[in-house]
Amino acid sequence: MSTQSTPATQAGATLHYDGKSVTLPLLRGTEGEVAVDIEKLRTATGMITMDPGYGNTGSCRSAITFIDGEQGILRYRGYDIAELAERSTFLEVSWLLLNGDLPTRAQLAEFTHEITRHTLLHENFRRFFDALPKDAHPMPVCSAAVAALATFYQEPDHEEHRLHETVVRLLAKMPTLAAYSYKHSIGQPFMYPRNGLDYSANFLHMMFATPCEEYEADPLFARIVDQLFILHADHEQNCSTSTVRVVGSSQANLFASVSAGIGALWGPLHGGANQQVIEMLGRIEAEGGDAQKFVDLAKDKKDQSRLMGFGHRVYKNYDPRATILKKSCKELLDRLGIRSRQLEIAMKLEEIATRDEYFISHKLYPNVDFYSGIIYKALGVPVNMFTVMFAIGRMPGWIAQWLEMRRDPATRIARPRQIYTGATQRPYQPIEQR
């Protein structure tokens, strides 16, 4: 584990209220960001802060991921995302997120071996899928399956070696659970994992192979999937990661916490955005395929049309992950020779929007969801599996954040306050008087 710096306490910020004042400490992170420490605000003043959506509230100190939305910067443990996506593998990045430093060759080999030999699911777990409807969306299936893993592995996770086993099992079994949820939905037999394949190639094998014939994943496809997993591996305190931390703060186990995170990711405003990109392209195609017309409608405040896959809550510059995926997207489409009408519309949308003054002035650049949706469609991944792919990639980030939360002595059970706006005290009326 690398040595992490604790944010320094600076001179305070003074709050004036009702003729009184209180000085609150300032905290400064290693990248220069400053926070007002309000931990004792209510004790000192009787007041709380109000911040719907927590857009201006720091919930923890973390040494895992750094984002500068204005500059378009994303780093894992200090390493630039572009360099990791170009030179690293998903399992190497997973080790980095979990342990703080890049692994040695021996460490990576041992970690890869551990992950590989834990990809297989208990045979009794197959009956879990049999109990679910065939048309069930894969996301709640995966959420329930991860929670169900806790019934197969009931050892307490407060011991480090037990916790390590849980971490390995989650990373190893998530692609198997995801692929099985897909196979269940289309009525095909489950394909066992193959220990001779790397992480991403093994997932593609379990997704697309059948017992009827040999299947070998194209190395380019496997590499692009691996890259997508890397780009999704962590993204600071987003909705699903915060959910994992909140649930974990009650000392719920890792399976339960991650299961809750998958549920949060399922929401269309979070992990479901790449699915919305493909649905948007389908609508444009059905209405004649005029990309310029749709862009014009998206700019019209009187129209409800929205250009999905553009803009980001955090990034006010080009999403650095989108820059990486744009290159991979072109490489994949060139390899496949695809002439899909929807993909042609997507490329036209990007061309129009990135030159349109409205989108430039509003900083609405293509984001990671725009290109990932296109790539998944080109690879033949069904739309309802897009968010599941996101969940596989986000797994090491969720786990790393949960571990950091669990090991932080400052962690308390999450318990936000509220501003009450309901009725004041009133007498109870017997039912016959109402």
C-alpha cells in the first residue's frame, strides 16, 4: 500500500449568523481542492447545511480517484486514465485501485491466478436463475445474484484473509453472473468459464459461445472490452459508489453493499445512459434518420427531445474517457466494416454537435456513454446488457471504496439530516370525528 497524504487543516472560514459567528476549519486535499469542515456545525450553532443531490458536499476523504471536471482530468491513484487505458489491463488496474500501487509482475501473476480459479459458480447456484422469469432485466438479476453470494460464502469478513477471499470472489464471479443472466434471458445453456482465457476474453466466451460450435473471441474485441472495463473502474463519489459506502457504513458485508450499488447503477440517470443513447439513435432512424433535424430539436427549449450521451454532471470539458473510446470505436467499426444506419447517425450527431456553437458554449461534449453504447452495439451486446457491462467494470472501484471506508477510523454510519416541512404538532382525532 502506498503512503497517502492526509488533507492538511488550514485557517478557518468564519460563518456569521444572528449576530454571532463561528469559525470552521478548512481542509485542503493533495490536488489543492479546499473544503469547509462542517462536522461540528450543528453542535456549535444548531444549524445544518442544505445541499440537494450533495453536489457541494464532501462525504469522505479518499485517496483512490481524482477528477478535475473543468480540466477534463481523471486519475486512478495518481495515474492518468489515458495512460492506464493504453498500457494496462483491467486486472492490473483492479489491483491498483484495491492496493494503491501498480503490482509487480509476480503480484499480478498471483492475483490473475486467484481471479481465474474463482470464476466458476457453485453448481447449486444454477437453480437461482431457474427461479427467475426469462424476461427479467439482467441488472436486478445481477443485483440479486451478488446478494445471494452471501448465502454461499457466509464467513465473517472482519478478518483480512476472509475479506481478501470475498474481494477475489466478487471480481472473479461478476462476469460469470452477468453472462449467466444473459444466457438465462435467451434460453441458451450456460457456458462454463475457461481458465485458459484472460478476463475479458473469458467474459465474451461465456456471453457468445454455445456448445454447438467452437467460439474464439477476436483479440481486438477482448482488448476493447478490457479497455471499457478500465474506463468504468471508478469515478469518485458517484451515485452507486456513494450507495456502496452508505450501505457499508452500517457494517453490512461487501456482497450486500455491492448489490445495493448495482441497484443504484441501474437507474437511467446513472448507468442506464448508454442504453438511452442507442434508444435515441433508434428513434432518429425510425423518424427518417435526419441527425441535423434532431440536433435542432434538442436545442429548442419548447421541445422535449434530448441529445443523449452529451454533457456530464462533473465534466465541463471533454470527458477524457470519451477521447479514448472515440479512437477505439473507429478502430472497431473499421475492423467490422459495419455500415449500420444507427452507427452512421451516431457519427453524424457527433460531427454536428461538436461543431455547433450551442453545444460548445454549453460545454455539451460527447461523454463515455455515447461511445460505449455504440461499441456495445457493434459487438453484438444486447441493449439490456449495457449497464451490466458497466457494473462489471465498476466492481473494483466499488470494492476499493468500500475497503477504504471500512478501514477509515473516521467512518460513521451515514445519517443525513433534513429540513422538515410537514405539519407542526396537532392533536389526535378519534376516527368518528374525522
